[in-house]
Amino acid sequence: YENQTKLALVGNWGTTGLTYPKFSDITGRVKLPKETFKPSTGWSWAGEWFISPEKTLLYDVDAGHMTFMEEVFENQMRLPGGQWIGMPEGYTDVNGEKAVPKDDIECPPGWMWEDEEWSKDLKRAVDDQGWEYGITIPPDRRPKSWVPAEKMYHTNRRRRWIRLRRRDLQKMEALRKQRPDESEREGWEYASLFGWKFHLKPKKTDSFRRRRWRRRMEPLEKTGPVAIFALECSLGNVTDDKNDDKSVTTTFGVNRPTISCFFESGTRYHLRCYLYQARDLPAMDKDSFSDPYAIVSFLHQSQKTVTIRNTLNPTWDQTLIFYEVEIFGDPKVTEKSPPNIVVELYDQDTYGADEFMGRSICKPSLVSSPRLAWYPILKGSKAAGELLASFELIRRDKPAIHHIPGQEGDLIHHSHIMDELVFSAAFTESLQHWPEDSDLPYPPPQREPNVFIVPHGIKPALERTAIEILAWGVRNLKSFQLASVTSPSLQVEVGGCMVQSCVIRNQKKNPNFDVNTLFIDVRLPREELYMPPLVIKVIDNRQFGRKPVVGQCTIRSLEEYRCLPDNLEEEPTEEDLETIPHTPRDDVLIDIDDKEPLLLGQEDDFMDWWSKFYASTGERKKCGNYLDKGLDTLQVYDTELEKVDGFEQLADFCQTFKLYRGRTQESESDDPSIVGEFKGMFKIYPLPDDPSTPSPPRQFCLLPPNGIEECVVRVYVIQAYGLQPKDTNGKCDPYVKITLGKKSVNDHDNYIPSTLDPVFGKMYELTCSLPLEKDLKIMLYDYDMLSKDEKIGETVIDLENRFLSRYGARCGLPQSYCVSGVNQWRDQIKPTQLLHRFCQKRNCKLPVYKHDKVIFKGQEYTTADLDEAKPANPHLGPLEERLALLVLRRQGLVHEHVETRPLYSPLQPDIEQGRLQLWVDLFPKSMGPPGPPFNITPRKAKKFFLRCIIWNTHDVILDDVSVTGEKMSDIYVKGWMLGHEGNKQKTDVHYRSLGGEGNFNWRFLFPFHYLPAEQLCTVDKKEHFWSLDKAEMKVPPKLTIQIWDNDKFSFDDYLGCLEMDLNHMLKPAKSPEKCGLELLSQPQDKLVSLFEQKTVKGWWPCVCDRQGETILAGKVEMTLEIVSEQEQDERPAGLGREEPNMNPRLEDPQRPETSFLWFSSPYKTLKFIVWRRFKWLILGLIILFFILLFLGVFLYAFP
């Protein structure tokens, strides 16, 4: 830097009195004479020193702008409580620095005033005169903050004066051609004192000036493309001033020159940005809207679109033109990979800084008239909408000659920067004067000055389109600004057109619109890709004319609402109407003859609704012979009814659109708040271009009444499975809770303990008023005795959708029309009347009934179409009704069903908490009382008694050895039923069985609860000692018989066992000789059921395992008998041989005399144990004793 100073502000510029080095670095501290610079090793000078001013000084605040707002602040002051008077510094800039008075401000060269006079800026936080107030606190010279309201203690005030100026292109061209003055060519920059801010234009107060000198170096060897760090490493120190303590290194931390890359020439391009629209932008204001505009940046240039007010789906339809863009490098590389275009969207705010909404990175196309495409808009990593745009990059024929600093005879001055900043912007922002000799296509038409529309070749092709809107009503609107929404109306916007509905007088009494259809005639794109979104706004009409937007919804894709306008079918004629049996409203009950049952026999006791359910799910073991009788089944869906294919989510009449409000949340996990719902539907179809051509018929006709409808709701809750555990034992105690509007059903007392798969079997009947009470919420709670019950999960059903759906979702159609039995007709009206109503809704011809057939839509339905192959069902109704039901089932209506709905918890909304099987019937009271409900009460087990008489045993293993060495066993028999291990029973002991025979005449009596339809027993038992409730489990009816050997001084010995399922028993042998191990391998067809035989008597084998081999452990003679609880009371029988000992009476067994307990009967022990085995030994010993006694007396008496 070359430094100079001027003494006394009136002398000439020079080095006299200069306190800094004549040539220094930018700080003025390091001395840097020109001659001390030497090129580094491997480098050489490429020219002499040249003047190169700082470019930043050439960028004025209005650089690159076609319009600029000039501003100046008027200041006044006072003593506290005094009058406002002028200040010495009457006019300042925004920072408080002294400025020229507004009347003395002249328009700079090349500009002209757009506004005739200065005006006060009232669009700020100021009072009605534009003043803002503050207080000066010493030692400050000016206030630090300003407020719009005046207070007595305020000492300063100011107001902003503004005036708009615009560039004059003719004057700018003249200035461009002018030769720069000498001061510009010298390249000096001025300041009042060293260290102050420098400027280009000299002032009278300036006392210091400097200019920057630069000199280029080039490598000696042309190495081609080289990495920058390799070039930097080849540079050495360029300073050799050892006398100066400070160097460039110590001052700035670097000691190498800057590596620069200069292009000899670049390629000139022309960029056109076609911004058509954006959609799904985030709401940045509290009123749920934004005021978006876009800033397009390409390389070092940027432009801005117009601002669209109060919308999240702006349509700019604007072309931004970058007249000249210079791109360096190989043009072929640029064509393959052009630089990115950055489009940033902002929300314009009246007060404060504009808020950033999102950014989109786009690629320009070098193809002429590129197609519009959707570009994602991201805010961080979060999606923030989409942008429909295209970008055309046009290469110009004339190359751009790029300035290389340091060339001989070159000097940078203000005109170079003027070309770069001003004229490109001038052509970009004001293209009315398009050059005649330009090699570019003409710009598109202007919608307003300097706002160009998207050309028609790029803009989507539009066609005349009809949008029919079914505005049915609004639901669940939340309060807005602490006031409830009472009088809402609907506003629909699409493609720049808007239509508004009537006002709902009182939303709490009837949330439906009085006039339900709206119509929009608008020109929309033919291609779905370019279709603009449809915006639904709900406005609350409040007092004093306030109409805030309380919620809105944006529909991105309209493809699903497109339809072909078909001509409506012919209206039914009077002759057709006569063929339909009309039933008065009061005569809708179904006559059922219940004087005598239609089916007799015990099997009917097992034919319940659960048999029908299990037959439909394929569980044949639980449904008995239900399928063999040819009775009806139902559809069991593994998902919600609205998600079943073919039912259009039950939204065929009207859909539910969520309404949102408020500023979009910053967190990705938070969604904008849902503040209500809109019930409606759309039909979109093309219209003829000629308005005089007749339009197609309207699609929304024959609408149902939109008033309040009183209904009866029957909720059949069947069972749940896969529930989340809530208790420490890994189970839960679920019960059902239902809410519908203000009504609630809490089945707290009927909780099911300790299960994750509860079977409820409950029907809940409620009443509701549609559409006021449309959301049926079914919840499962976990019962807790001490703490608050915890919610397991919930599911919500929209009853209004089911009521309005044309698929007949209010009550499913069964397979056949039955007037009694398990499948009795439950709807309010008969099938013929349902078919009549179907024809009215679908606007089709009525059916014609002829004897044994019916004709509908040109197709005949006869008795042959009925499933006559099934066994005769005496419950069937009249043939005409059955044929009408057959026609209805062929129309794709909802059949009788059970739906499976997932349960979700508000704490974990995305995690399924289990599944619940149920179905809902909906009966409008206007159609009469409903039919009888189904009885889905869970099957209750019946109490039975198993009488097991143990008569005898045979060939039992002899497990003991007597004191005399004989093989023997003390036999007794033990028995119990599976699940009733606590009720084990055993006979008395048959002692000293020497041949394996045992005689007992002993009766076991086992009570149990049995489900005949499922052939299972139910057992209630506590899982743990500390469990409060008993859990129910189902087990097969298994009888276990065991033979044991009794031991007095040790554990009893197990001998053999017999296990039998009473439903599939081994057929016993008639005698012990025929009873063997071969009985265990009986085929299935020879097994017998005790529940069918009632009584079975015979011999069964008992087996045991010895060294891995199954052996016969004994044979048991038994009588097995099943009796009901009533029979047990009528023909009682006691345990063992106790009273009442009857049915049959059991006598004491005739056991051998050897059967006794040896130490309890000493006489019998001597008789049957000692005497029988050692009789001759004892007699011999007695004889020997007497002989010896005789000899002893003889010898004693011999003299």
C-alpha cells in the first residue's frame, strides 16, 4: 500500500508529515518497499507493479439495484416535560451519524427520483406522525432503543423520511461511455484519519489516502493443472526486512502470496428461471398462512419473485431473467454438469426480519423450453414443500473477454465494476428495451412492469374444468382465540378461483351446511403433474365483521376425484314402482312364529353364534357339526372394515379431511395441530371449451337428508388378542370402555383377569344423534385394584361414514334370510325393501318379481342361483325375500362380517397395542325399531360329574417281598382329571395281593365344567398364591388312573398309569384275558366318546416304562359314567362306598383272607403268613420238643 497525507487539510498530498511507512502492509505498520520483493524459487515476475483498488469500495449500497430507497432520519430533542426542538445534528443516518438534510440530498448521477416528494415511513413501530422515542443516558450521545409510544421522560425522538429513486438507463449508458476522471484512474482511497473507514470519493475532511499496488508471479515451468497446496508449498518467504521486528507472518499468520486463478476468457450464458408455483409450504404465521416469495441465486447473481399473500400454495407464474452470466471453464463440461441454482423461499413479515421457509437445489437445462418439474424444498433435513419450476440456460454466441489484472496498459476503475454490477442488472430487471441485434429469444409477456409470466410453451396446457364440491359439513372444530367456533363457512380455492359456501347458523345444533353443493368453473392443467393443489379454508363468521380462518387443508393430488360425467339412468316409472311391495314405516317388524321350536334335539343346544364364528374362521373343532348343517357363515376380516378392498374406505359419499392451524412446528416429531374435520367430496371433469355447449349433468344429486338423525348403535365386542402386558406377571386384566359423544359405557366390573387374549362376548347398545355424535371410541383398560386403571389402547369408528356410505355398512347382509334360529334377520326392513332403497340411492330401475325369479338390471336371478345343495334349513323365510337378498349380495354391498381393528395408545401412537375383533350395527330410528340382536355371550361351561367305579385290578406288578420271601403288593388306585389335580382321589388298599388281583368296589366322583361345542373343560385357578383373581384355562377332559403299591415306612411305589381323553377313549375289553397292550394301538375310528356313550364298562390296561420299554403294569376294571348336574341331584351317588351309596350300590369287596395289614392283626398274621408257610416245620418242632421233654423227664426221674 502506498500511503500519503495532507497537512492542515489545505496542503497538497504527499509524504511530508507522514507517520507511517511510504509503502507498507494493510495495517500500516510493516514497511514493505517495492524493491525488496523477490520472487520465490521456481517463480518469476509476470509484469510490473500495477494499481488494484479494493473492489469492496466500488460496491455502493445501491449496487446491482434498479430501484433504491433513499432514507434519512429527522431528529429532535427536549428536556423532560419540555417542548420538542431541533438538534444540532438535525438529520442523521440509521446509526446516528450526521447526514445531509433531506432537502439537500441530490439524486446520484445515473439515477432519477421515482417519488416526487419525501414521505414519512409509517410502516414501522411508530406513532401516527412517524415518530419513535427514546432516552439518552450519559455518557451515550444517542438513545440505544426506540419505542413508538411517547412518555414524559423521553428526551429524543426521530422519524424516517424515505424517497424512491430508479436508475436512468440512458444516463447510465452515457456515464459508461464517459472517460473516468483522474482520481478514479489513480486508484486512491480516502479517510479522515488512518484506521477510519475508507471511501473512493475525496472529501474536504480527508487527511489520509492510500492505494494498493499488486504484482503478478508465474511459475517458471508450466506444469498444467496443479493443486493449490502444491503451489503454496513452492512459495518461499518474500520479505527480507530483518530490521523490522514485526513481519507479515507475525501480523497475519501467513507469509505467502495469495494463489489466484485468472481466466483469459469465459462463456457468456443467459438464464431464465420459470417459477410456476409451490405447494405444501409450512405455515410461518399464527394465522396458518405465509406470505411467500422466492430468491433465486445463480453463481454471484440473485433475483426475487413477487410476494403472494396469505397462502401456502403460491402461484407466481413468473419468469426471472439473468441477462448475462459468465461461466468459466470448458463449455462442454458446463453442458454436462452446469452449476446449481439455489431457490430459497422466505415468508415476508411486516415487522421483523423475513423468515426462512426452505431451500431447493435445482439444475438448469440447456434444452430449449424445458418441462416444468417438481423440486423438493428442504428446511434442514425436513421436507418443507415442493416447487414447480424449470430453468433454461442459453449459451450466447459472443464470448466474454475477461479482464486479467496486471496486463500492460490496464487499470481497474469504477467503470469496470459498473459494467459488472449495473448493466447486467439493468437488462435483467428492465427488459423493455430489448436489443434488436440480440442473439437471445424475446422475453415472455409481462403481467405487470418488470414481472414476466411463464411462456405458454412451458406453462402447463389448461382446459376448462368443472369442480363440483359436496360441502357436507364440519366436525370437531376446536376453539380459536379462546372463543368457540359457532358460525363457520367454507372457502375453496384452486387455480386462482375461489368459491364460498353458506354460513352454518349454529354449528353445535347442526354442523351441516344448508346448501351442500358448490361449483367452480376454472381452467386447470390437463396433466396431473402440474395440477395445482386445492385449498380448503374454514372461516368463522363472528361479530363486528371478523372472519378469521380457523382451519385449513391442502389437497395435493386431485387425480382420485376425476370422473367422466355419465348421464344419469332413467328414473323409475310408475309401473316399476307398483311392482315393489311398500311397507309402511310402522310395519317393519318381522313376524316370527315362536310357538314351537323348529329344531328338536340336543344338538341345537350347541348351535350358537360362536359356532357360526368358529365355522367362519376355520376352527372346525369348536363349531361342532355347524357346517354339516349348511348354516350361514360370515366374513372375518383381518383389518378394519374401511380398509377392506372394494369399499373405498367407506368414504364413497364424502371423505374426511383434517383441518390444520398455526405455525408449523420446528421439531420433526411434532405435527401441526389438528383443529377439526371437513366432511365433503369432489368431482372433477372437463367442460366443453364453447360455453354455449350444454354442460354435463351435475354429479352430486339425490343427496340424503342433511338433518339430525337419531340412531341406535349396537357394538358387538367379541375378543381381543396380542394385548400389551400391563402387570408385573406379564398379563393384564382388560375390560371395555365405550364413549359416543357425551355417552359412556364402562364395563369395569366385568374385567377378565390375567390374560392377553380376552374373550369378551359383549353387546353394548347406545343411542346417538348423527352427525353431532359420530365418533365411536372403543377402549380397553387394564384393571388395577390400588392404582388408576391404565389404558391399553383404543380404536375410533366414524359412524357417519358408515351411515352415509352407499355400500350398506350400517348393517351387513347375511347369506340367507332366516326368520328364526341362530341366523335370524336382524335388520329393520326386509330384503325387498332394502333393494328398493338401493335403487333409489343409485337412481336405477326397480326390480321386477315374477314367481320364482327376479329381474334386476337386465339379469335374472332364480332359485337355481340359491345354494340349494346345502341341507334344508327350516329357518328360511319367503322365497321373494331370499331372492332380493341374493340380488343385494351381488351388488358389492357389505356382507355380515367381523372386523379386526388395531388398538393404539396416545402415548405410543405408532405402535400397535393389540387387536380387537368386533362389528357395529347402526339403525336409524326413522326406519323403525331394529330386529333382535345376536347373543354373543361367551359359551358357559356346563357342570358335569364323572362317576368312575374301580371294581377290580388284575395282573398288577408285584413290587414287594414279604418277610417270608413271597412276591406281593399292597395295591390301591388313584385317579384325577386334568386341571383338577387338587381333587385327586384314591381307593382303599388291597393288602398282600399275591397274584396281582385287587378288589375295591370304590367310586370316584369328579365334578368338572365342560363346553360341549368345543369339547373342552374350563378350569379356574390362581396362577400364584398371592393372585387376587382366578384365571380361566381350557383343557381337554382327560382322566388319569394310576396303580400304586402302598408302603408304611417309605414312599409309595408307582406301578402303572392310564390316561384317557373322554372324547376319544380306548374301547375297553370285556375280560382281563382280552386286555393287553394291543388295546393302546386302536385306530381312531374305534375310539369312543364317553359324552356320547354316557356309560362305559370294561377292562383297560395300565402301562409303565421299565428301562425304556413300555410294559403292562396291570389291568383295571372300571365303570365310567357322565352325568349332568341335574342327574346328579336326581340320582345321587357318594364317594367311595359312603352314603348315598346308590346308582349303583357298592358292596364291600370280597377280598381273600390274606388281605390284611400284618402288624394290625397278629392272629391273622400267624394264621395266614407263618402257619401256612411253616406248618410242617412248626409241627416237627413241636413233636421234637415233646420228645426231648419226655426224655428229659425220663432221665430226671430215673433212679
